[in-house]
Amino acid sequence: MKSKGVAYLLWFIGFFGTLGLHRFYLGKIGTGILWICTFGLLGVGAFIDLFTLGGKVDTYNLMHGFIGHSGNQNQNNINVVVNAAPQMPESPVQPESKPAENK
């Protein structure tokens, strides 16, 4: 389980997000390297991360099954049921056949 506090601490000590340490922490290696090479997309991406980092940590924890973890060892599992679009029954009315023309 990833912590928002650790993520924000890494954002802060990584020169306000420009080194991308918080992205490496969340397993986003590609964008972490991009943040290092571009100084957080010239600071714009690092600034945006200040406001979106909490949601990114929540998303990471949700995707890795840590949702509902509240300090104890119990873990809530969410079961999602996806229903396919219902099939339309075949129409009981059959198209009328044309009578054969006599020549």
C-alpha cells in the first residue's frame, strides 16, 4: 500500500516534483524518467501533480487491491458485475413472401 504522505514528501524533496521521485514511487517509471529529463515538463507537470497526487495514490491502491485498508489486516474486496447488453429476441413476425408471378 502506498502512502499519500510519502508521495507528497518525495514530491517536495524532489525539488517540488521536478525530479519525478513521486512518480517512481507509484511505479510510473516512464513518466518518472520524462520528469527527470524535462524537469517535470518545465515545472508545469510537477505543479499539476501537486493537486492530482492524492488521487494517483488512491488509484494505485485501488488497482493493487488495497482499497478499504484502514490500518488493520482486513481488506475489503470489491466485486464488479458487468452485464452484457441484453439480446433482443427474434421477432415472431416473419416477412411475408411474395407470391410467384405467372407469365
